[in-house]
Amino acid sequence: MPSRRARIKDIAELAGVSIGTVDRVLHDRGEVAEKTRDNILQIVKDLEYSPNVIARALKSRKKFRFVSLLPEPTDDSAFWIKHPEGIMKAMNELEPFPIAFSQVTFDLLDEKDFQKKSEKVFDLDPDGVILAPIFKTQATAFCNKLTKNGIPFVFIDGYLEDTDFLSYTGEDIFQSGRVAGQLVDMVTPADKDILIINIARNLMNVHHLNKRMQGFMSYFPHSGRNKGDLISMNIEDPVPLAITAELKRVLRINPGIGAIFVTGSKSYKIADCLESEGINSVNLIGYDLLDRNVYHLKSGRIRFLIGQRPDEQTYKGVRKLFDYLSMDKVPDKMEYLPVDVVTSENVQFFI
């Protein structure tokens, strides 16, 4: 292992050539004798040389404009509060570079608003985009337009396979659903039924919830010990009265339910309902370390939460765009983050 970082000057001295010759070989420009080229490349390998890409990026001083298109953080969609923190962390680290960042948000429950705000992104003339593709149809059309205009984009929180995205950072959605299935299976009697709850106005267009549900259901036929029924329901209106009415109806019709899996971050809404109805015999599993979810986790109303590291997703998204645009560094297409299983006993390490 070299004791210090190798320089072009070191390579030139060892090869007995000029710095200019080494530079031509490294950047594949100009004529260099084949024997000399092979010798230089071998020295580069032996010294584990890599160019000082940060210095190169600083020297170029090219200005970039990044734009994020993410759901608007609200009391009812608090999961999205953490994402801007990751963006700010990355921007603070990249402060020496001329980068402008604009954040565009859309209504998590409104597909038309997503479409409207996606047009605003183009008005900002971005060099790169960070995107949460919540609505499959509208997001696909937006991504295709980005590709047509030569604008690289990275996904967080989910990805669309049939688009030309630069990289995805986040959970393996299907596999996290299977993890949730295993957790439910571990704590629920084998003869009890399991209720899967989606909270979405147009479930078929919210691909990440569908994929989690598919992963969850796939666990039981071959791996699970539970032999009860898998019952799925979708709640289109997330207001408490509507949720309570629908949940009470389903529990009345299906008295054998022993566990509930909530595919999104609104587990606390189900926990609130169970608490108000005095129901203590149902295991509840859901997603994300929202304050209200954590409250119910600590009280025992929620058995497990699965964390998604939202700030890490956006932080890495910004860094990948920067590295790609300023240094031609192509990131791994898929970067799956760990599936964090959080209980009342370890939650303090995640918040």
C-alpha cells in the first residue's frame, strides 16, 4: 500500500517521461508509443493512483442547478420532513462549489398537483433532479421528458424500472415487505388472520405501496407459519373519522384478525383508532420513525416500525448528482439501504 497519495509527477519520474505524456495517457488524448503507454498504466496500477477529482471540480468552477421534486411535508405527511435535512447536509459539504439548489414540493394526495409541479421543475432549467416517483403514471411521463432533455435524475423512496434513471437510493421495497411479513409471523398466532392496510386515494398508481404489499404477501405461502387469511383493505380518505369507521367495519366482519400491517407511514392513525376502541390484542407493524409512530411504539400499541433513513436517501442523491456532473463518476444503479427494524427497546438509537 503506498504511504502517500501518488501524483502525476511521481508517475512521470518512474516512467522516465514528461508530466505531459502521463497526462495524455490518463486522459486518452494525443499519440503515445504503445510500450510507453503500457509502462505508464502499469505504474498507475502499482501506485493505486487516482486523480484529485475534488481539485479538478474546484478548478472547473462550472455552476450547477439541482432541483428536488418531493412531497410537501405536512402534519399528515410528516415522513417528508426529514428529506430536506439530508439535502442541506450535502449542500453544506459542497459549499465551496458553485451549486444552486431549488426544492419543489407537491401534494402527496394529488396526482394533478404532481404534474403541475413537474412542469415547474423544467422552468428552473435544472442540470440534475432528485425525485420521489410517488405517482407511477405521472412520474414516468416526467422522467421520460427529463431523459429527452438530457437531464440526469436520481430516485429516492422508490424507483420506476422502465425509466433511464441515474441511480436509486433507498430500501429494497419488495424485500422490506417480506421483512414486515416475517415480523408479523413471529408475533402472531398461526391461526389468526392478518389485515393489510393501504392508505391511498389511488392505490394502483402508488407503486411503492403496492410493491411492499406484494413482498409482504409473498412471505407467507412458503416461509411463514401463519395459516390465517390475508385480508387487504384500502382507505382512500385519511381523516380519523373515515379510518375509524372503515377499520371498525373490517374488524367486525373479521373477528379473527390478530395483526395489522400498514404499508405506509401512517401507522399512528390505526394505533389511535385501536386505542380509542380499547383493542389491545392486535399486533401492529408499520413504517417510519414519525413522532406519533414512535409514541405508540414506546407504549406498545405498535410492535415494530421499519425505518427508511429518509435524510440519508436525499444526502446520497445530491452527492451522486454532483459526482456525476462534475467528475463523470457514474454511481451504482441501485444502492439499497439497510432495512431498519425498530422496537421499543432500540428506538433511542434511531431518533
